[in-house]
Amino acid sequence: MRRKRQEQIVKDLASKIVFITGPRQVGKTWLALDIAKEFKNPLYLNYDRLEDRNIIKSESWLSRTDLLIFDEIHKMPGWKQFVKGIFDTRAEGQRIIVTGSARLDFFRQAGDSLAGRFFAHRLFPLSAGELAAAGYPPDLDRLIARGGFPEPFLAEDDVWALRWRNQYIDGLVREDVLDFEKLSDFKSLSLTLRLLRERVGSPVSYSSIARDLGIAPNTVKKYIQIFEALYIVFRLSPFANNIARSLLKEPKLYFFDTGMVLGDEGAKFENLAALALVKEAAAAEDIRGIRSSVHYVRTKDGREVDFCYAENDSIRFFAEAKLSDSQISKNLFYFCEKYGKPGIQIVKNLKRERRQGNIELRGAEGFLRELY
């Protein structure tokens, strides 16, 4: 299926390097190669492949190459300066795509030599919105059970999808994580990931996890930073006008692969909603240039709402994810009244949508398919 970002990426290639980042096996290479079909003389080079690595280092491609695709090149020492040089001295009409399964901002240093030369596109798993745009039914039960990664989602049966996920998780830990950073305690790393899979939707305490595993809180923090860098998990921090203060509070962590969540149906649905909102925020930034973010809100006395969608550090709306509750959440009502902002209660199983004041009660499928 044609990915929703493709048209914008092709437009951006006319003037900039395009970075395509995102989780492992989310479809970055497939997208780049599909874009390559629109060019006469494209060339795909993967830094993990020895033959391609030699071509990259020697810059031994034909001058008539009109599209260069560099995959995993962030593993190359001095990759930023290399890509800058290629871009600045490229042949007329030559385009450049850089893809990778790690957040490239983790590899940037002070004095970024690529400043002003690229547009970044974050490719996330398939969502109800992207499926609907491509003419597929946005099957929420399928998305919750299998996640939005193309292979398991489009697989013919659930068993194949389960086998894929087992290999995917093993590959994440044994290959991507250990390749990203050399770690000696493989067992505690795996157990940290397991605990996070069981605690989706709850504030994450580094100290609590550290006590459970018998390791230092700083080690837990380091592991989670690696999981974030490799697009395994994403964090939602509490919303606060004072950003520095909000960073000191406990974040919530969710998975890019909803199928990895080891919780009840409510936790899985909350993860699905969180991912859809974060994907919407990423599209707002990458495509429309609107600085957007997703948070949660919580007071000292325990009032909490699942999501707070913000643009330019200003609240746009609050949202609560529910499986079947047709009564508007008291906490959602409280925050909407306090801040004078609209609210949306996203309900998976809902017979009738309605509005109460500035709060909408929306069926999940209808609402999520409206997002990116």
C-alpha cells in the first residue's frame, strides 16, 4: 500500500535531503524503494552491507544517478559531514534520501553541519487514519491485537503475526539495542523491557523498576533512553507551562508496536490512542511545520486525564480513552472547565456519539480515522 507521507517526501526531495526515520520494520526501506520507482537511475545503498559500504566510502556511483538512498548511514563515523559533502557537491537534479531505524537527533552534535539542508519525516506504524486514506477498513481490533507494523497487520493469520513479533522483539534486544550501545547486562535489559510492557499507561518510576530488578535507577533511565532512541517506546510527559519543571515528573511510556503491550484490553486501547495522537503531532511538525506534542495531565490530588494535545506549548484539547464508558469522565470535565479547552472522550465501543458542553463523546473508529 502507498504510504501517506510519500507525496510530501517526493516534493521535499526537490530542494532538501530527506531523512526517513522510525521503528525497525515499519516500512522505511519499502517506502524509499517505492519512491525510487519514480526516478530513472536510483541507487539504494545499505551501510550494513559490506559491498555497499565500500561504494559509499569511495563515492563510486555513476554521475547519472538521480536518487541516492543511504540506509543506516548514521552508523558511519563522521556521517553528517559525509552527507553534507555529497549534498553540496551533488550533480544537478540528484536527490538524496537518508533512512535509519534510530532517531537521528541522538547522533547529532553541537554545530550541526546539516542545518538547513534537510527535512525529517518520521514514519510510524499504520494507523486507522492512514488505513482509511489508503482504502483499507480501519479495523481497531486488528490494530490492537497485531499492531500497525505492515507485516503482522497484513498477515493472513494471527499465528504468523505472533511468530513475527517474537522474532521482532528478539531482534530489537539482541541486534539493535546491543549494536546501538555495548551493554554487559543483557538479562536486566530484557527484564526492563518486559516490565515496561506490563506498565503501559502508568507513570514510570525509575526507582521502582530499579528496586524490582536490583539495579541502579540511572541504569533503568539509560535503558529507557536507548529504547526511545530506537523507536521502541515513546514518552508522554506531564503538561506544564514550566517545561523544566515538567521534566522532573514521572513520564508515561507507550509502545510503537501496540502488539507488544502486556496488559488488559484497556491498556492496549490506550496505547493505540496514544500512538495515533503522537503520529498526528509528528505529521503536524514534519509536514505542516506546526510544533506539536502530546502529554498527560495530573494534579497533586490524583486527578488525571490520559492525553493533552498541545501546539506551540498551548493546549489545543484534552482526550480520554475508554473501552465502553458512555458517561463523560469527571476528570476530563474538570480539566476542560479549568483550562477552558475542548475535550474528547474516545470510546471504543459506543452506540451513540453526543456532545456535552465543550466535550465530545466520540466513537474511536470515527475519531481515529480523522487523524493522520
